[in-house]
Amino acid sequence: MEHKTKMYACFVFFPDGSVKRWKYVTNLATFGAFLSKSHPTWKYFNVYDKGTKAYLKRFYPGHLIPKVLAAFLFALACLKAQSKTFNNLPLSHTYENTFNKTTFNKATFINGFNNSATIPTPEVKGGVSC
């Protein structure tokens, strides 16, 4: 089975307003290094999927540029989903409310009866039980 290399088209923008296009970019990290060495005045570059022509991401000089964009976008999506999950959690069980006297009494004592679990231990005859 042949492994297909991901292809990107990159448009690089410069301070004077000019734009240059590279059609066949396979490694974004080395492309960023190439730009910094050969074209040190670049402002940013936009990355497009070569097959679908869909806009993917914009990169600036000095920022992290991954080798391929799939892993980078997946990590960003996971972080975004994780932050949404944690932001929607109810805050009624904060540290301060956990040991509230009323909550503790309701959870532990019902009508004066201690509502906690007990685990029976077998009696040992003729020996010492620890």
C-alpha cells in the first residue's frame, strides 16, 4: 500500500504588500525555516489543502510551525473540546460546599442513624484477629 504525502499550497505575504505562492509544500516546518532563511521579511503565510483548496491555518514568523497540519489541528480540536467540557461543569460541588455542615449531616446521618457502609469481618476461632 502506497503512503500518500499530504500536499499544501502556501501563500506568503510580505510587508510591501506582495504575495508569493508555493504550490507543492509537503513539510510546513522546513518551509517556515526556508522562508526565514531565504525571505527574512515575510509577515505570515496561509496554508491551503492542495486537493480541496480549503483554507487550513495561518502561521507567523517565530511561532511554532508543525511538520504536518493534521496532528496540529487534531491537538487544537482536543484542547478546544476539553476547555468546553470543563467550562460547562456545574460548580455546586466546590471545595467550600463539599464539607458544608448541612450537606454533611444529610449525607451521613438520616433520622439520627449513621448511614455508612460497614464491612463484616469473619471471626477467627482459636487465633488472633487483626
